[in-house]
Amino acid sequence: MNSPLPWQHGPLATDGWVEAEKATLRHPRYANVFAVGDIAGVPRGKTAASVKWQVPVVVDNLVAETSGKEPLATYNGYTSCPMVTAYGKAMLIEFDYNGNLTPSFPFISPLDELWVSWLIEEKGLKGAYRAMLRGLA
Amino acid sequence: MEDFNPITMFAILRESLGPWLWGLLLIALVLVVGVVSAAMKLRSARRSPKHPIIAAALAGGVATAIFFMLVPGWTMATHAALNGPVDYLAAILIAFIPGGGIAAMVFSMASWRCARRTTAVCDKSMA
């Protein structure tokens, strides 16, 4: 699997991904280049949930970079994987680079097959992602 | 979790429900106005709110129970999918939205009716 064209073979990419430092998401060779989402060559983060946490980091770091400061904002590798296990049941698994579980909702056990996780997947995520794209969530 | 503040939740609801959100908010506003005006009417008529509250609680409870049975189907699941306390709590809370609406409607109607009556079941004075 590679990142979408045309990034795969461009000067910024290695092995089909735009190179990026895991924490700052900054390109190791081009200090004013940052990568988020599907093109970013980081171990996690090919999900909309990841992008939600990557974008503020990149914004802060871009501002710092253009101001001549050191980019200090970091992304911990957060990603979310709502895993449908049966009709009406899902597991709302969220984790970081190290595989540590990072649940957004403390009352929802990420390793249990729950209807409420299915509810979030079925009814909530589309609206959440649309709100996210509008910069409202 | 701290990211899910009221403004974010409203934005997500607006994106999820579209124009239906405004209709639901309008219904909620009408119900709130109905409950407040009915309570004021009861008070000015010096009637006890006991019977309207009992009627609202009964109607709301029955409606919540009915909607609780329907909620999993709304997500294309069955009751067998409910797998823990958090599932039941979520289903009850969702069912309570229409149940609460029906309770508010019944309270308003019963209060207006009681306020108009001079005798019979609603004649217990607040005094």
C-alpha cells in the first residue's frame, strides 16, 4: 500500500510516502514541509480521526517554523479504528504510536463489543467528520 | 473527551441531522413554552400540579419504554446487540428524548385542563 499519486514518486517521498518525523510531522529534509493523513510516512495516522489530531499539530508547527521558532507541537500517533464485529456491535478502538489504548470516552470499553460503539459508528461518525471538515469539530 | 464541548456537539448534531435539527429544536422550544405556560396557568388557578405530574410521568415512562424497544432498530440492530450497562443506558437516554417530549406534552395538556376545571379530579387547592 502506498500514498495516493502523485506523491508516491515525488522528491518528497521515500517508499511511496512523504517523509515525516513521527512527532512533529515535519519533513526531515525540507523544514517547511509537513505531511498529514494518507500521504504522511508515519507508522499510524491514515484515518480521519488521526487527521483531526495531526492538523492542529501541523498548524502550530507551521506557524512556529514561519516565525523562525522551533516546532514543538507533537502528534502521539492517535488513531481510531471502529471495528464492526457483528450486526449491531462494534469495538471503538483508539490507540497511539506505542499501541497504548487512548479511549476518548472513558465509559466505553475499547475492547468490548458494544452497541453504543456501533451507534457511534453508524450514526455519529459521518456528522463528526463533516463537522471536522468544516473546522467545527 | 474534553474535545466534545457543547459547541462541537451542536456542530456534529447539525451535520448529522441536517434541517431536521431545526425542526426538533422548534418542537423542543414549543414544549418548553408549553410546560412553563401550563405551570404558570396552574399556579394562577391555585391548582396542585400533582395530577398533571403523575399523568406526565406515566405517559413519559410508557413512551420511553416503547421507544427503548425501538431504538436498536433505528440503528439497524436488534435488542440482542445490547451488551452491557453502557448500551442499556445509551438506549434509555435516547428513548427518553421522545419520552420526555411526550411527558412535556401531557403535562401541558393536563395542566391546562386542570386549570380550567373548578371541581372533580383537579380541585385540590395549593393553599
